[in-house]
Amino acid sequence: MRRLILFAVICSGIFACNAPADKATTTGSNAEANLALADKYRHAVESKDVATMDSLLADNYVGYGPSVGDSVTKAQALENWKNEVATLYESIEYTRSETLPINVPSGPIAGDWVSNWALLTIKYKDGRGPVQVWVNAAYKIENGKIVRSRTFYNEADVLRQLGYQILPPETGK
């Protein structure tokens, strides 16, 4: 099964690299500025700098993920980070990070985006960890601010690394 999933991921990557130029491009008038903005946001996450995060998120920001139905406004995201910085995370390190600017010229997600694929190493204040997690985050950028993000990572893998076990529900038998 893992080989099938790996094969599907590789094929998706190959086909994505061969997408027609009118569908999406990795250039745009703001590509360098958008990369710099995403990098500044990444450094703010790594240094747990909520004030910088605040300055980089648009007032109408909405973040989605990692699970279906998860969403936060700017105020909620900043409040979550303040709480997590104070009580949860000892450190967050981007062990690996690759960032790509993308301009989507039309359709429901039209605009300038930056995609970041990263391996994070996280240590917790209570001594748990470290855990490592692959994270994919995509940021839509308008007028020099992040207006939307979609973040994906494997929550179950993080919990497994912390010693949790996922058990099937009891059937009542």
C-alpha cells in the first residue's frame, strides 16, 4: 500500500511539473516579495514571534486545516499561537524547508500563492518530544499580506511519536 501511495505522489509531482503554462506559473510580478513574506512568516513561527505574525496576516485572514472543517480567523490564530507559545511549544525548528511561488491566473483560487513544504522538529515544554512532522502550507498573498492559508500535516503521526495509540471503538460485544 505504501508503494502505491508513493507511486501516486511521484506521478502527481511529474504531472504537476508538466502542467500547461496557462494553468499556473511559478513567476509573477510579486514572486520575490511573496517568497520573502512567506520566509518572514516561517521565521516568526520558528521564533514564536506572535507580533510579527500579526503584522503579516491580513485583517480578513482565514486559515484552514489540518483537518476538514478546521478554520480560524486572524484573531483566533493569534490567540491560539499566544496560548501555544506560553504553554505548549519549547521549540519549533524548520529542519528542511522548500518554498515555491505560484500564480494562479483564473478560477476560484486565482491569485498569488506561496507553497511551503517543510520538515518540522518540535519540542514541548513538558519535556515530550522531539517529534518530526512533514507540513505543507500554502499561503495566498494579497497586498503584501497573507489572506488565506491551508495547512496539512499528519496529526496521527505526531500523536504516535508522543506515545499515543489509536484504538478502534469498542463494538459492545
